[in-house]
Amino acid sequence: MEKITNKRILTIFTLCILIMVPFLKFFSMNLEMFGLINNYDFINPAIILYVSVPFLVFIYIKDILDKKRKLDIYDYLFYILVFIGIISCIFSMDKILSIFGKDFRHEGFLSILSYYLLFVNWKENGSNEDIKKFLKFLVIIAVINSIYALFQMYTNFDFVLTYTDYDGKMASGMCGNPNFFGSLIVTVLAIVTCNFLIDKEKLNYKKILLLILLFVSLINSESAGPILTYIIFLIFILVFIGLKKQKIGKRSLVLFITIVITYLILIPLNNTFVVDKEGNKISKNETSISSIKKTIGSGGNGRLKIWENTIEVIKDYPVVGVGFDNFELAYPNPKIPTGIVMVTTNEEAKTPVTSYYIVDNAHNVYIHTAASTGLLGLIPYLLLCLFVFIKGLNGNSKLGILLLSGFVAYSIQAFANISVIQVAPIYYIIMGLILSIKEEPNKTSNI
């Protein structure tokens, strides 16, 4: 029997979080689709995060005691983030929501704490072999989601969970929402793209096919934020690799041609083959580019207005915020009337039905963090991201640059997206692994 070590326990719980949290969410959505449950949130996937917390705390404390290591700046940032999180819970509008999170979101303090613990534990326990395994595992997750997304877009099987809005089908993979799917795909696509560009070996057509698959998924998500993120990322990575004085001209050209050809083929293909479950063709009049223009023209589908209102919330709760997942309570949402609802069976009685759009997230991770935990919570969070980014920029190893690519992509898309429990843990693990890399002094770039 192999010895049970801190590293082994950390690996087990990390895999449970990366596999079981999105699986439970996806599984419960399918149960709802087949009518086996009335609400997919009857199964709370965040339970995995809650259970993981005490074990991750144990690993962290035992590591310090066993290794007798000195605390560093990241440990202190971790302590500050946890302390501010506790204070925010104490002064939150709804303490239960702040601790456990609200329905469907579940990003209360316990979930956020599990993210912090993943980061700080992998910072100390990560190795090059762990990074290689993690990156391969991320690609596998993205490929599985992408294949499922192809079924969503180009088949009408009853057993396939689809996401449809007024524009037609949108790929959501196994993430439940196109925006969340876009967050996952652009993070992994950035890593795969960087790996393709800096690969020293002969052009590998398997990697080109992987690029195509992930790019198709990104376009089919119809999520403007992640698509714009990929464009910005491409500019960043080409400049960054150029500053590292690496010759990637040929591969850059191949990448550009692959992306353009894939896009030009995909758009008419979608207009021809996107069908609903009844077999009816759903024709989209918009390309992804025109969809982005529409999103920008509408203020990010209302995001600019949400950000404007959120700034007012931050002004009202500037120090420790409203509390985790308490955003909905402080945001100027419409007041929903309560009372007895009269139901009539008379078909001639045309009673208008009023719908309400409730905003429960700022749709910007950084602004949302400020609203949730105040400026006291935002500042150490931004410092952590900044320090990780600087460490990644100064790194010379291939693995470090691949991780930096995923970190940059997720960080950019976070400006117009939300943090969700089925994707966010990946970001924090990436941060921890970036910091785990031990660079050899005076060593030149080996990418």
C-alpha cells in the first residue's frame, strides 16, 4: 500500500473538485430535463468544495509544520483574504448566504476559501510533473466538453442538453451556460495556442485539429467576452514570445490561416445545419463578429448599466462589501410583489404576465469582488493576481509560459464574465502552479 502523503491527498481532492463539481451540475441539469427533478439545484455541487475545505486546511498546516518553512508574501496575502472574507461574512446582509452562497451560484465564503486553499497548497506542492499532468487533464476536460458541444449544435437528439435563446442554439458544453463554457474553452485554448506556437518539434497535425476543435467551440459559444479575450490574448502572446526572441513566424502564419479558414467554414455551416429537437433548422442571421458588434453596441448586453449600478453599491458598502453572494440583495433590482396569485382556467381571460430580470452578479469578477468584500477584499486579490502575473512574465520555462497563457486568458475574460464553481477552481490551481515553478538563476529561456 502506497504511503498517504499530503501531496496525494491534495491531488485526490483537486481531482474531485475538477471532476465532480461540474459533473454534479451537469448531471442534475439532465435530471431536470428528463423530468426526474423539478429543479436542478436540488443537488448542490458545492458540497464537494465544502467537504474539501477541512482536508485542504490540514494539508496546508501540516506542510508548514513538516517542512518548517518560512511564510512568504503569498501566505500573508492568503491570510488577509481569509480574514477579510470572515469579516465580510460577519457584516454581510445575509450571513447564511455569505457563508454557503445563494441558490444556483453557491459561491459563498466556503467555496471561495476552497479556491484560496487550492492556490496556496499547489504553490508549495506543485512540480513540473504535476504541471504536465494538470495541463493534459485540462485539455481532456475541454475536449470532452467540445465534443458534447458539437452534439448540441449539430444534432437534435433528445438526450442532449441544449441551450437556446432568441438567436438560436448556443454551445454550452457540459458547463450549463455558453458564458461559462466560453470561460473554460478560452482558458484552455490559450494554453493550446501557446504550446502550438512555441513547440520546437515538427508541425503536429493532431495539435492543429485540437486547435480547430477548441476554436469551433469558442465561436459556437457565441459569448462575446471569451471571443474578444482570445483576440486580445493572441496579441499578448505574440508580443510576449517576440520579446523572448523566439522565432515563431511560420507557426504564427499556420495558426492565422487555420483560424481564418475554420471561421469562414463554420459560419455558413451553422446557418445550414443548426437544428432544434423537433428537427427544424434554426438559421442565425448573425456571425460571431456581428454578434460582438451588437454586444458592444448594447453596452455588453446591459453590462455597462450593471457596472454603473454596482459602483453605487460599492459606494454604499466600501469597506467590507455586502458579503459573498449577497449582491442581489444590495443591487437595485425590481421589487417583486408578494401575495396571493389567482389562477384562472378561462382561456378567454388574457391576463398579462409580468416577468422580472434579477441581477445577482456584477458580470465583472473584479467589480463583483469589490462589491462582495469591499476595497479591503479587492486590494489583496488584485495584488495576488499582479504578483502571479509578474512571476509568470519573468519565467523562462515552457511550462510556466503555458500556465501564464491560461492565467492571462481567464483574467481578461473575467472583466465581462462571472466566477462559477465549475470553472473558477482551474484559475486558482493555475496561479498556485505558476508560483510553484522554481526558476534557476541566470538561466536563459528554454521555451
